[in-house]
Amino acid sequence: MASRGLVWADCEALERRHNLGRGTLVVLDVVQEAKTPSYEQRRAMLESLLPRDPVFSGDTTRSVPINAVCLTPNLRVEDQAGALTFYARLREANRALGCDFFEGVVMKKAGSSYPVQLRSAMEECRGWCKHRFLG
């Protein structure tokens, strides 16, 4: 990946908060060194390199992969009902897995750049919105 000018990947190592997916690295996004490509461009590059596993879309019929590198799902919804259906599926997966496996949902505008080093903790990224599951 170094040849593509990548600096670092935004990722989560499983097994930190629960006993699932030991050794698996879940990639959320990527930051490139020389430019700030849009989310769609970053996502296309990641999809060409990394597999996606159905369990990360809330499919609890399969076990969480162990010692793997996976990409989070990318879901484009056209209306609020589609977003709420996906949100409910992830919450139900948390209940089925018996833990807070899915922390929440991050919504990103397709053309948004990665907000590297915001100027203050109070500043928001206007292209992204994160909603955490509670209880």
C-alpha cells in the first residue's frame, strides 16, 4: 500500500471490548499523504484491496472472522426508512452476539474529505455524522 501514498488507515482491532474476532483488524477509512480524495474515491481504493465480510453488515448467521483484515460495509440509502432498517439490523446483531459489537453508525457525504486534525475538540466535520448506540 505504500506505493499508493497511504499514511495510515483508520481501523479498529477486535477483541478490545468483547470476546469476538480475536486478531481481526476492521478498516473504516484511509488517509492519503499527498491529497485529500473524496470518500467515494477512498472507498473504491479500499474495496479494490480488502474483502468485506457479511458479519459486519449485521449477519449473525456467520461467526466473526478471526485473524483477518476486513473492510466495513458501505451502504447507500435513498431514504430514511432504508437507514433505519440498517440501523435496526445492527442493533439486533448486538443483541444476538450478546455484546456491543457494533458501536454505532457513521454517515459520510460521498464527496467529503477525511477531516485530519480538526482545529479544536469542539469543531465538527460537516460531511460526517456519527450516531452511537445507547444501551
